[in-house]
Amino acid sequence: MTGPGQPAPPPGWYPDPDGTPGLVRWWNGASWSDVATPAGPGVVVQSSPVLAPSTPLPAEVPPPEELSGESGLWSGWVVGVALLVLVAVVGVAVFLGRSGTEPTPVAESPAPSGQPLPPTGPAFPPGTVRIIDKDSGISYPFLGDNWFEFNLGMQAEVTAIAGQYFTTQELTPEGTTFIAQCTSGPLADGLGWAGPSTLQATTQTVADSARINYYPRPNERRVLRDEARTVDGHAAHLYEFQLTWDVPGYDATGERAAMLLIDVGRPAPALLYISIPNTHAELYGVIDRVIGDVDVL
């Protein structure tokens, strides 16, 4: 991708190298992600002449031939006809303008078949398989063949756990496995839950707990969203943040995580926890897509 002696551009979001308008793709410093995503909030698009989308070359124009003999007469005739057509078009336009008649609008051409329009929302296609978490009382979409049923044991913030994950690093310096996950469960005791009025404070406490329990330290947190929500008619709270760290031995240097706490009308609210390491930043859009498609059982 880079020339001899030319440094590789830093990791980040860049315009889609295939040239699809409105889409960006993740560059990890050496190669592109397989997935392009629409540019939007939270996606800082960088520019680099090295990674700029290729511009198709203009069609080659044949060299002009000498105007002589019949070819010169034919070319002159074509130019004359073109001028007459141009004069006629201008005349019609002037007539329409003076008469006050509005010209018929021309419909916009559809996007070429090889360049799909960016998705307009976080909808999953009809028939998407769903994870039914009866213990917590919610359901949400299964994300596909590269995700696996969560079977890594309990986590401190819930009393039962369901969901999906995939491994992003087999072995960390602490001897653990680093993962991306989308899991749920009934909230555990001792995290501050005392009814709907405590949704925001409890969600922040859960995020603090996860930050201590599952991420390398020291780390820095930047809060992206801290907002009240309604999920399938039930009060909820969303707390989304970006963690960054610089710890030797970890493939990732950060992670985006979201905690969605939902009052499902049971003694314990339902906790949905989504986390994506920045080694797979092209999947950050999964967070909004899943949050937008949660149902209360």
C-alpha cells in the first residue's frame, strides 16, 4: 500500500478505498477492514494521499486528425448540426422561462448497482435470529456466524448471563482471553438499584465495575453518551464510553463499551453490555444497531 521508505498512515477511519460515497473503512496501519460503514457521529474520518480512493482515469481521447477532404467536410457538417441543436434548446428554454411554465423535473438517477446507498438506520433484516434471555426479560439480535454463544462463565454485574462473543486476543499478559461481547443478564445486588429513579446512577456504577474488572490499567475514559432512554415502552438508561490505555502485551489500545439498563418490571433490571475492542473498530456500529432492536419479553 505504501512505497519504499514511505511510512504507513496511522490507524483510523478513511474514505472507502473502493470510492463508495458516504462510506468509510478502518485502516489498522497495515491493511483494510473487511467491512465499510457509513460515516457518522463518533467516526472521525482522516485523510491521507496514500489511502485516498482511486480516481478513475478519464477516457483516452484519440489525437485529432487533420481536416482534409471528405473527413473535413463531414466534421464541419456535424459541428453545424450541433450548433443548430444548441440554438433550438436555448430558444425553448427562453420561451419556457418567459411563459412562466415550469419544466418537468428530472428524477434523480438511482445509485449504480455496485455502490449501495448507506443504511439509513439500525434495522436488522426480517427473520434475524434473536437471543431470548428469559432470566433478564429481554431479547436482541444474534450478530452472525462469527459470533458464538457466551460460555465463559459468570460476570460480577449480573446473576445470570446470556449472549454472544468472539475472541480478539487469545492470551493477554494477565493470562486471560480478550473478547468482544454482547451479553445480558439480571442486575446483581449491591450496585445501587432501588427503583426507576436510580437508573442513571446504577448504570454509571455498573460501568465503573466493568472498567475495574475487565480492562487493563491504567486507562482513561471518555463518556460518549449518558442519557435516559425508552426501550419497548420501558424506562432505561444508556451509558456509553471509550476507554484507552497503553499497556504492553495487549493487541488493543482501547475499547468502546455501552451499558443499557432497562426497568423490565422485575425485582432486578435487565443489563445489556456491549463492548468492542479498537482492533475491530469497524464494528462499533453494532452498538447502535443492537440497542435499537431490544425487546422486553
